[in-house]
Amino acid sequence: MTPLTKVYLLDEQGQRFFGDGPCRLLHLVEETGSLRKAAEEMGMAYTKAMKLIKQAEAAVGEPLTRRIIGGKEGGGSCVTECGKELMARYEDYKAKCLAANCRIYSEVFGGK
């Protein structure tokens, strides 16, 4: 037996808007410089990736990515400071939730 913890954030209406998927997507946008490439790496349609980002932005009230328009090298996307902060805070919160769950599990089940 082992504990399982799933961590995600809900908006004011109780709808999930941020978790492992959107967090990974933003990390991949940072790595690839493109929302389209990030979506491809996750095996996700670009439209779904855009929808996830828009939902999170609506809940947070600020842009999480910024589009870079065309030019010689082509366009792309980058993660805003708000997006970077959200990722960092989510990952910190998730790590603390996982640690707390392991402590509670050990207390209740005695490490069985």
C-alpha cells in the first residue's frame, strides 16, 4: 500500500485550472520557445494547449505566456514572470503536499 496525492488548483467556480499538465506545458514553452512545439512534445493538440493556457490565465487574471510575432527566425512564445511564479509556487505547494501526505500516511498506517 502506498499513498497517492494529486495536486491541482481550482478557480472560484471550483473548476480545475492548473496542475501537472499545464505546469509541464509551461516548462516546455520555456524550453522550446513555442506553445505549438510544447504541445507536440506532450502529444497534445495545439488548440487544447491554447485552451489550457487561456483557462489558467482567466483564473489568475494575468497572461502566463507572451507571443512573439514572426520575423526572420519565425514567431514563438515565452513564459511571463507571472507564469514562472505560478509554476514555482505550484511546484513548491505540490512538494509540501506530498511530504505532508507521506507523514500522515506513516502516522495512520505505521509505514505499512
